[in-house]
Amino acid sequence: MLHPSYSDLMKVVNSEVEPGETPVVNSRYSIVMATAKRARQIISGEEPLVSTKNATKPLSVAVEELNQGKIKILSEEDE
């Protein structure tokens, strides 16, 4: 099981959205795509934004960064 769960990650990402506005993330797919993209950045040499153990996998680091609010998922309008 993934910790934190997809629903917890969606709450974190959408926490800054005002009531009545469209959420930034509506599906698990958006979470998966964002964390996979960030994991590829870490693999290519970017520094993790959270403290990690040496054996921590890049995808786990990306999920933790998202959970702690260190990275943001932008809506299509914001890109």
C-alpha cells in the first residue's frame, strides 16, 4: 500500500484551492504523472527537496516531496 494514499496526496495538492474553484487534481493519474516526472528529475541529478536516506528510491522521494508541499502540480491554466 502506498503511504500516503492517493486521496491524502490529492488533499495536499488541492489544499490551496478556494471553495467553488476547480481542483488542480481530480484523479490519481495526475498524481502518478507528477511524481513520475519529479522522480525522473531526481534520477537525472536534481537534488531532493526533502531529507532522505541513501537507499531511498527516487519515486518515494518524489511522493514525500509532494506530501510535504515542496513541489506543486500546476493546472493547465497556470502553465
